[in-house]
Amino acid sequence: MGQLVDGTWHDVWYDTKSTGGAFKRTTAAFRNWITADGSAGPSGEGGFEAASGRYHLYVSYACPWAHRALIFRALKGLDAHISVSAV
């Protein structure tokens, strides 16, 4: 696999030989929690306070992960609290 960087094609984008072709996801950099009072969540990491209008969700309708986020937002009744923009 490769990718275009500044107009030049690079074939070293993802090393499929060392992973046997399997996708190895890197550890996420953002793992903080949203809690009622902003205290640390189950992992012990610092949290953010849950406040209506504080958060905004950006989605692309072509993305299945974004679809999942929209469904979760609706099922949890967060429509009035978290605004959405489709890009």
C-alpha cells in the first residue's frame, strides 16, 4: 500500500509484511471520560464535565463509524444536548 505525500508517491505507508496483512490499530491518544461532574472515569484518567451544548459532533454520512455515533446519540436522547454537522 502507498500514499501520496506532497505530490510524491511513497510505498511505505503501512507495513503489511510484518503484520501478515492484518490491520494493527495504534493506541488512541485521547482516552478521557465525560462524567457528570468532570471527575476521573473508570480508567482513572481526568474527565470532562457533561454539559448541554458543550460538545459538537462532526460526521460524514459515508462513514459507518459516524453512523454508529449518530445512532448512539439518538438512542441516548442526546439530540438536544449535542449538536451535529455533516461534512
